[in-house]
Amino acid sequence: PPAVPLLAELTHDHSIRGDRPVCQPAMASFQSSKLTVSIVPWQLSADLRSTAAANCMVLLEPEKSPYAAGSLVRAWLWDDQIS
């Protein structure tokens, strides 16, 4: 079945360049009973080390950039083991 995104809160400010949506690896965790995500430093799709360090992917849309800490983003978890 298709993966279902969850809404998660960004833990820090983040911006994207360009005019296309970007999926970026991130680390999801639960803080104060809410799902939060921290975007992993990433050097585009060939950066497998950063991607391997993540446990989810978030969608960032150019029309909403820059994102402030606390913004809600869609996140796709890679497994159900979130701390």
C-alpha cells in the first residue's frame, strides 16, 4: 500500500532554494508527545551517508520556504522504531 505521510514539527529553521519541491532526509523523534523532525545535513541525492543516518524523509515546498522552527511538514517514516 502507498506510504502515508505524518505531520511533524520542525525543530529548527530551514530554507530551500529553487522552485521545485524537495524531499530531504531527517531524524524523527517524539518530544513532549509530538512527532518532531530535524533535517539531516545533506548534499543532494548522491549523499548516501547522510541518507543512511536518517529515519524519515520530509517534503519541503518552495512556496512555504523559509520554514521556521515549529512549522509542520509532511514526513514519511522509514520504520516504526522512533525514539
